Amino acid sequence: MGGFYALSLVIMALAAWLVWELCIMIYPERFCEMTNAALKCSECTDKLCTQYCQKLKR
């Protein structure tokens, strides 16, 4: 586990996690359905998502 590749993967994973957490702390409105209408199921434009939602509505 102490090799270069393992350490680089761990460091990159920690960096990605840190950036994600900072984005959530700085811009919480981007990740909440109540403040971002694009996150609501009714506003979804993804073909697979809309097909799945239509199945649930039946």
C-alpha cells in the first residue's frame, strides 16, 4: 500500500472529496431541490430519468 500509485490515488481521492465538501459549503443552493429547480424530477431532461418517472406515475 505504500507505493507511488497507491499514495497518488489516495491523495487524489482526498483532494476530490475536499473540493466536493468545499463546494457544498460555499454554494449550498446548487445542491438543494428547494433552491435549484433544475434538480426537481419535474424539470428533468434526461431521457432515462423521464422514462423511469413515467413508469412510477402509472
